Amino acid sequence: MTKTKLQIIREQMRLDRFELANHVSRGSDQSISFWIFLISAYEKREIEIVNTSRLSRLALALQCQYSDLKENDGEQNK
């Protein structure tokens, strides 16, 4: 049985913030296309995001992880 993109999104949204941040930080084509699809589905009202506080926490976790990656990269270049 193949999963629809909507089913995959619902599964991804269940991940805790660190798992999701780790998934996205890999920068794979799959994770990038996932976010593009998620945003477009939300804009088209194909999905409804009820728990915006969870999304805010996810965004904060991603931002922190991105900052950590930039700092680590800067230290390695010294």
C-alpha cells in the first residue's frame, strides 16, 4: 500500500521537534520537497494546522539547530 503525501505529512507532524529538526537539517531533496508540499497544502486549505503552538516550537527548534550548525561550521573553518 502506498501512502499519500497527506498521510506522510500527518506522520511527520507527529514527530517530536528534535526528530523533525534532524530530518530537515539533513537537507535532502526529500525533506525540502516535504516542506514545500506542506506549505502549499496549507495555503490551499488541503490540510488544517490546529496546533500552531507546536509549529512555533518546531520552528524555534529548527532555528536553534540551524544556528548551532552555523556556529560549528565557523569553528571548523578557523
